[in-house]
Amino acid sequence: MRTLKVQDYIDQLVEQDILVNTTVVRDSAIANSAILQMTYDSREVSEPSLFICKGATFKIEYLKQAVSYGAVAYVSEVDYGIDVPVILVKEIREAMAVLSSLFYDFPEEQLTLIGVTGTKGKTTTTNFMRSILDDYLVANQKRTSGYFSSVENYDGVTKAPSRMTTPEAMVLKQNFRTAVDSGVEFFEMEVSSQALKYDRTKGLMFKIGIFLNISEDHLSPVEHSDMDDYLNSKLLLFKQSETVCLNLDTDYFERIEKASRQASNVITFSQRNEKADIYGFNVQKEHNHITFDVRTPTYTEKVSLGIAGLFNVENALAAIAAMYVLGIPIEYIKSGLLKARAKGRMELYTSQDKNLVGIVDYAHNRLSFEVLFDSLKQEYPHHKLISVFGCPGGKAYNRRKEMGEVAGKFSDKVYITEDDPANEPLIEICEQVAEAVIAENGCYEIVEDRAEAIQKAMSHVDGPTVVAVVGKGAETNQRVGNGYVDYEGDTFHVIKSLERYNKER
């Protein structure tokens, strides 16, 4: 990777019309200083660096620490008045996207990028695509694909737990560079509305951009002010996509379809409209598999999914549409879909007597709740349905009412518990959810400790019962206050509860 000077980065900002002013004098020692590192984390600075000042909670102490560790200049929207050259920009996140591409030598241009956005289903769709592509790539003696998901990231060398759906621009480019250097050609990634709104993906051109669905979510002072802001943020994906794979069954379809025309090509998929390019029909549940027929412009085939949930047909159709665009043969699509698993997504565990079914899923908004519970009612028509979930503190306040209403409508009993309460009193969050459950004449119990809530839900079983533990999926921490505390995970406690149930029978 080439080494550039401070002036090279200033020139790039000028070219992109992002620079406001700078105290760096052209041809000075600082201007000619080689930049060996670029970061927004002062703790990471260890050599001549360009330091990025970003974030609503940024403090001048971070900048001073970065300078003491080796930062030779800083990029900021604010002049902090310290004795270090400043590069002032109009918008720091946009600047970070531009500068990180230059620093890592534009690795995104050497990858086939596939981006997925939607209110629900991003992780499962990404896993479906990864499983299919990896089958195809391995068969052709090529490196498996890289990916960003809300569960795990892989850059071609290292797999690491994910802390956010779409990382910051700097992290994206760093991982892309590692992927390119290790021989990776394909990279799938979940693209959140926040990432699109705040320029984390600025400058990326997706070979394929997938739009799954949308419903009200992420509405709060720290996320999206209203539904228009949320939808418009999602639609930004289209101007960064060569081909769009669009779900004909989504809400707000007319607005979404109009925006999708920004792309050079649009491929549609649907379960309801047989005029779609990729049409799924004849959906069946066979043992633990979901099967369906898929018709494309060139073939009609029966495929099977290796994970439960009738709603996952939509995610599979999105993956098939993307693979069709790439020209991946049907045999790899079929094998990949059957093999695919997604941590924390429709994980299904059954007691020895088949009486008790425990399900772990990441459903965490109205739309995902509705499709999950509707699917469970269809798949387990003779079972009671018990749900266990909570709502986060400090954001997405609409979820408390919406998820409470859906759970109250579908569940025989609801256990309301913790799910990243952050700085809000947990009991107040739970009581707001309870009000919505009551409005649907639902039965509920508040159990603040999540592990205890799962244990109670799976202990009080009278007849065939499905216990759906939802909201956290594969997460193994709880956000409490301003930090995180370890949590064994929903899967751990569902399995532990089933073991206890089996011993007692």
C-alpha cells in the first residue's frame, strides 16, 4: 500500500469540495509529512498519523492524547485551537469516507460488493448469499467471500464479532484492503439506514443493491426523526448500486420503485406477484425444512432452506435474485440455501418428547414480530405460543407499543424482560411494553432478569408449547448504563432450560 503525504489528503478534500480551510502551508514540513496511520480513536495512535475528530461526544482530551501519541495534524469540523495543524471540513463523516479510501488505496474498487438493506432479514439474506457464493467459489478454487453482518465480520483473514450493522467508513476500507490483499473477490454486507444517512458507505458502488422491505422502526431523536427520514435514508442505496434487486411485496412500493430507477438495472422478486423476475411459489413445510419452487427467466426449480421460518422464503428469493444477476449456477444456489445457517436467527430447539419447542430469533420491531409470530402460528397450529422479549433504552421508542401489541395479540403469555436498557430505568421500559400487551387483552409477566425470564417461560409448560425468545439473537452482552455487561446469550439459556425440562420428564 502506498504512503501519501498530508498535502495529498488536503488535495483530495479540495477535489471533493469538502475542505473549508487549513493551517497546513503547502510545501511546508507538515504538508510533506508522510502519513502512516489514520484513525478516529486516540488510543490507537502509535506513529505519524492523521487524526479524525468525530462524534457528538468528542472531547478535546481525545485530540490532545492523539497528538501526544504521534498525530501530526487533525481533521475536524471545529478548530480546537491547539498547537497542531488543523484541516477543517464541511462534514466530518463525508471527509472520513473520502480520506479512508485514499489512505487504503481504494480497495472497494477491486471488490464485487453486494449490499442489503431492509427493516428485517438483512442478516439471513447475507448468510444465504454467503453460503451460496462460498459453495461456488470453493468449487472453482477461489477464496471464500468477505462479509459484514450484525453478528460477525470477516475480512478474508479474521472473523470477529460485530458491534454495529455497518461499520464506520474507516473500518470498512481497512477491512476491504485486507480482503483484497488476501485474494477475496466478493464481499456481502448489510447496509443500515444510519450508514447510508451518515455517509459510512459514501463512495462505494455496489454491484448489486438489495431492498428487502420497510416498516416503521428506528424512530427516535438519535436515529430517524420520522418515517420519511428513515425511508429516504434507505433509498440512498439505489444511487450507489449498478443493479437493484427489489421486493415487489414491500410496503411503500411506488416510492421505492421510483427511486430504484437511479440504478442501471432492476431485478424484481416476489411471492405474491407472478410477474416478478424471480417468483417464489408452492411454499411447503417438510419436516424441519421449508421448500418452495422458484421461477426465473431461465429456469424453474424446487429449493429447500436449512433453517425454519416461512418468512425466510422472502430472504431466500432476494439471495436467489442476486445470484441470478451474478450468473451463479442453480446447483450452487440449491446447495448453499440448504446449508445456510444464521446465528440467532430462527434457531430451533426441541425437547425429547417433542412437547416443547424453543426458538431464538433476532426479531426486534413490528414487522419482524408480525411475520415471525404469524409464521409460528402457521407452523405450530396446535401449540401454545409464549414470547420472551424486551425493548432497548434510549432509542426506537415506538417499538415498545408496537412490539407489545403484536406479542399481546399472538401470544398466550408474554414475559417482558431486559434488552439493552442503557440509561433508562428497566422497569419503566417494561411497564410501557406491558401497557401495549394489555391493550390487546394479553397476559403478561415482568421478569427483569432475562435468563430468569427464559427459564420461567420454559418451565411453566402445559401441553404443546412454543417459546419464542426474541430480540437479541446471537448477542452475548447487555448494554447497561454507558457500558456493556456479559450475558451468556439466549441460545445458552434456551438449551439449558430444555435440558432441565428433559430431566424432569
